[in-house]
Amino acid sequence: MSNTERIIRLKTVLDRTGLSRSTIYRKIAEGTFPSQVKISVHGAGWRESAINRWIADPADYREEEPAE
């Protein structure tokens, strides 16, 4: 993660993608939308770079496998 990486919250993701809340969570479950990252006990957001990758190519987006 770069030093300029930002975490964005749901409202921003909704505005930037044009998707509904339920569609975002369905796509996360399918692996076709970036997963959230936990930022506090009750808060989560998305890495802005992951959302930008999805916006650039939503049809071919797949969650990256974590490196072992």
C-alpha cells in the first residue's frame, strides 16, 4: 500500500460507482467487487485504488488473491 493510499467510505463508493448498496454487497460476495477493509471496531471502508481498478474495468474485475 502506497503512502498516498486512501480509505473511502460507503457513501463515496456509492457516488463513484453508481451502484446501489445491495448490489455492492452482492458483488463482494460474488468476488466481482473489492472487499472492505476494517478500519475500526464498527467501521470499514474500501481502498481507493481497488475502487479505481473496478471503475476502470468492472466487467473483468476479480478480487486479487492474497500473496502467500
